[in-house]
Amino acid sequence: MTDTHTEKVSDAVAKLYDTYPFPPEPILDEPPPGYNWRWNWLAAYNFCTGMKPQRQNIRILDAGCGSGVGTEYLVHLNPEAQVVGIDLSAGTLEVARERCRRSGANRVEFHQLSLFDVEQLPGEFDLINCVGVLHHTNNPIRGIQALAKKLAPGGIFHIFVYGELGRWEIQLMQKAISLLQGDKKGDYRDGVQVGRQIFNSLPEHNRILKREKERWSFENQRDENFADMYVHPQEIDYNIDTLFELIDASGLEFVGFSNPGFWNLDRLLSKAPELLERAQNLSERQLYRLIELLDPETSHYEFFLSRPPIDKADWTNDHSLLTAIPEVSTCMDGFPSQTIFNYDYKIVNLSDAEFTFMQACNGKSTVGEILLTMEFSLDGVRSLQQQQLIMLAPA
Ligand SMILES: C[S@@+](CC[C@H](N)C(=O)[O-])C[C@H]1O[C@@H](n2cnc3c(N)ncnc32)[C@H](O)[C@@H]1O
């Protein structure tokens, strides 16, 4: 793969996003609503290591930041962080700058820079976010390696790339549009128009149309989304095998998928305990492959990598747990009420004892000190920690 080829792809990608800055979320005069825990350093670090990080004055890189929707959250959700956003597309960066300016997200700087040239930025980053970008480059391995070099030891790296199984109909539609565009390929407005005409014409029970209606049509009302999905000049879709080739090439450690609920075989084979037992002989990767084969809905993979050395907590030790300082998670909604939304916006009903314990978490008292004042077990504390309702800072 030559550099000229990389440049050609980058130019085509930049042209797409100059035409259709993405994501097209409206710009607000206030911080964006709610939270995404993957962009909250405390919650993401806690997910990756089981404990609260020691520092919050960190550096964050949003690689391929697009119109700055994620970048804006990264600034607002991490009040001590300095954030850098890079992107190929000047048009998209203009929207990102305006978005952050309007909502007062001022601890951020933007650069028009390819992730292949990220070494030009000074220093290292504690958190790198790269959502929806690597699969739009012609050499994701080179891209992930360039970014991995900028990850500080003990840092974490959140990645989102497309999955081929759940995007099968999209791929077919992309190819169909491309055929009909002929030498107008690269004219993205024409591509959107051709795509819309196809969908308007396909018979009701057509598989590609059905999938579009079920899964994507709500967001695809906006041309920016439609173009990003169907007329992209560069896309590489992964399966578990190729995904782990990419991860292995990064030289970093795989921490886990950031949507772990999906990667649970029990939800598919709970009626066949004998098969669940057999599956215990599979490696972690084989298990993931089995899950995606049985539930081929994966249209993307989202996961965390880390750069060793990174400490991971072990709360099975009673002494460590008793001397840790608990805090209520920053990613939840409704607390202090006994019915809350957790980090993933799922409703959780806290028991009386859980609720009382969480109310006593003041960021100063240790678990041991709090337990002296109430009836609650160490296993109860462990369960709150595993549910990411509290964070624990080791002594
Ligand atoms: C689908 S958008 C994702 C935007 C943002 N990360 C988000 O998820 O909201 C992909 C973005 O990656 C940028 N991009 C693609 N290849 C790039 C590269 N080699 N270097 C930097 N940015 C790139 C595009 O310009 C585009 O803005």
C-alpha cells in the first residue's frame, strides 16, 4: 500500500465529510444532555481496572473527532482534562469548533491532522477515543499502531469499528449504488440521491429495504447519516477473527468489549446447559466468535485496549476492600432515589441496604468505617462495585 494510495483515500474521505459533516447532531448553547460512560474517564477507567483512577488532570485525544459530538462530551464529562481533537476534514472540524465554542467546552484544541501523522502532536495521552474512524482508513493496522504509540503507559484506548455480519445488507446497497453511479462515483450528493431512489422503488418485502426500515431509517432521514452509511468511499468491516488481528497488531492489551451484555453466551444457549459446558473449553476469542455466529447482528465492535503496566484491582481480598474509599459513580441518573438509571441507562432498583450504603459514600470514609454504622455485607459492596454503581479508590 503506497502513501499515494493513502493520500487518495484520505482526500476522498475528507471530501465526503466536508460535504456531510458527521455526526449531524444539532449544536446547543449548553452542555450536551446526559452522559456516555465510555467518554467519562472515571467510569471508563473503573470499567477497565475495577478502581478509581489516581488522576483526573489527564490528556485525552479524540482521533477522527468528526463534528465534535464525542469531543464535546469528553470535555464536559471530564472537568480536569485537556482534550485534543484531530480530523482529516476541514469542514467537519469547523462544526466541531463551533459546537464546543457554543456549549462552553473550552479545554479543547482541534487540528486538521490524519491519525497516520499523529506523532506530530506533542506528548502522550491517558485516554484515546477513536470511534468510527479506523474502518474508514485504507490501513487500519498502521492507524492503530500510530495511535497506540501515543497512549501513555497505564492509559486506555476506546475503539469502535464496523462489524461485517450486521452490515451485510448495507454492503450490498453500497455496491448497488456504486454500480448505478458509474463515473459519478465520488459525487456524494448524487450517491445519496441514487440511494434514496432505490429505497423508494424496492418492493415492500425486499430484504435490503426491510433491514433499512427495521434498523437504520430513523437516523438515515438525515442525508449526513445516509451518506456515511451508503456512499462512503472507504470501509473495512470486521469479524471477530480479523478484529483480533487488528488488536494484536496494536501491541496493546485487550481489556474487554464496552457492551459486555452482548458477549454473553448464556443469553443464547441457556436452554442447553450441556452446550454451555462444552463452550467452557473454548478460548476467549473462540467464544466471541461462537456468539457472533449464533447472533449475527454485530454491526460494530466497541472495546477498550490498554497500555501495560496498568494496575487492576482485586476486591476479593477483604482487607483491601475494607480500607478502600467508595464513591457513587458519576455516570448515573436519579440518585439519591432508590430507583435510578445506571451507567448504561438501565433502571436499577436499589435494596434498602444498598441505598443506605450508597448514601453514606462521601468520598472520605472507608468501606470499613461505613460498615461500622450499618448492616451491609462486603459482598454487597462488591456487587455494587461490579454493577458500576460505586467506584472504589484503593488505600
Ligand atoms: C464516522 S465519522 C466519526 C466521527 C466521530 N468520531 C463520532 O463518532 O462522532 C469519521 C470521521 O473520521 C475522520 N477520518 C477518517 N479517516 C481519518 C484519518 N485517517 N485521520 C483522521 N481522521 C479521519 C473523518 O473525516 C470523519 O470525520
